[in-house]
Amino acid sequence: MSVSDLYGELRPRAFAMAYQMLGSVSEAEDVVQEAFLRMHQTLQRDEPIASPRAYIATLATRLAIDQLRSARVRRESYVGEWLPEPLVTGPTPAEHAERADSLSLAFLVLLENLSPHQRAAFLLREVFDYPYTEVAEIIGTDVDSTRHLVARARNHVQKHRPRYHATRRQREELAQRFFAASEQGDLSALEELLAQDVALHIDGGGNVPALGQPVNGRERVAGTVLAVRAAFARLGVRIRLTEVNDQPGAMAYDTQDRLVGVMGLGIADDGRIQSIHSIVNPDKLRHLGQVSDLGARLRAQRRSGGNP
């Protein structure tokens, strides 16, 4: 099989692994490109590769571990709350991530609390179903240590992991009602759709005015959502519903069809919205198309007396 054939076959899973390790589309793409470059160089030297699948999985995981270490140093000085780069799901590499809730923004944020090796071991074992022996080989440790890494990671995840058991139709209907209520400014209808302990997270990265920390509680979240939606309305921003990281969400566009932001909703077991993750940092949206300079427009709106 040629390198191009191997690339077509192995890239989707390699990307899914790297993305779930890093929470960054651009960094995951870099990891995948580097992994296949190294495999190509190995084959050019006529060095045998017994299993290209295992070879790429090992390279992608180890490169992602190294990348995550350096990324965490940068994230310590990140302005505001850090959220993953969103994937607008559909016929993309994301469809090869076997469990939808393992791709959600809420789940990826949760994984940030794990060490790089814990995160790698947990994802390989619990999401991608590698046996412990292969996980140990990939991350370069022994089986007992691998079991310990996975157990500690699993314990943390089980305590905090969001569970979304609603059907796709139920999630879509709830998202439609949520965005309709926010557009209409219907506070009571919006509050009815939110869980009592709902949390709103907004990532502006210092490029766009945003919250410095999460907003918690049904009343506060509902009020903040309506305030943000009113600011968007004054700028002519329109909302298009879609799936974000395999969960219901929306993309926001300005009057010139440039992307303003992406929002993902997490649905609780009781059919209410448990979490809202909104990414408006343009640096995290460029992989999705042309991006609006929302920060400059909001600052101009404030100077002119508007209240976003």
C-alpha cells in the first residue's frame, strides 16, 4: 500500500486521537502531518514497518504528549477562560471518534485536568479501545503503570463527566427552542430550558471582550445569554444551528457572512441544558472559514454608547 493510501486510511483516527489530546484543530493537524512525514522518511530508508496503524498511533500520541506539555505552559498565561477549538461535525475526521460524548467541548475541558500521560492512556483505552498492552507500548511504559494511569483518569472522569442520553431529535428540538427564546428575548422561556446549575463559558482569548470566568446558575446564565444576543442583534449577527463537537450548537455570522462565534450546548439527563460553551476568539475559528473582527466591532459599539 502506498503512503498516500495509508494516509487516507489512517489519517482520520490519527486526527481524532491528536485532537482529543490537544483540543486544538491546528495543533492536531500539525501532529498528524509530522507523524506521516516521519513514516514516509522511515519507508524511504527501506526500514520495515510491521504495522502502519500501530506506528502512526504511537507517533501521533507521543507527539501530542510533547505538544500538550508545551501548550499547557502557554495556556497558563491565556487571557480569560481557555476552551478547545470547536469542530463543526459532519463528514469530517471527527466522525471517526467512536463516542459522541467523548468529543463534546465539556468532555475535552474535563480532560484538561489530567496529566498528558493520563490523558493519552485514558483516551487510547477508554475511547479508542486499545488493549492495555498496546497502550503501554504506545506511551512507552509498562502494563501495570498503564493500568494505574487509566484508573486514576477514569476515577476523575467518572466523578465529573457529563452524560448526554437524549436522542438526536430531542437535542435538536431543545437547541431550536433555546435559540428561539434567546432571539425573542424571552427570559422565562429561556430559564425553563436551563438546568438549575447550568454553566456558561465564553472564550475570547483577549481578542474579543468576554467573561473572565464561567457564569453559573439559571438566572445569571439566562440574563447573560440575552445580553450577548442583544449585542449581536445590534451588529446584525445571525445564527445558524448546526452540530458542534457532535452536540447541538450554532454558528454566528455577521452581515458579510464572516464567522463571529461558535456555541455548543451540553444537554443534561433531565432534558435541560447543563452547559454552554461559546468560542469567539477568532484565532480558534479560522479553520472554519473567514472570521469577523468581532472584538473591534464590540469595542466600537461600547464607545458609541451601546451596552453589549
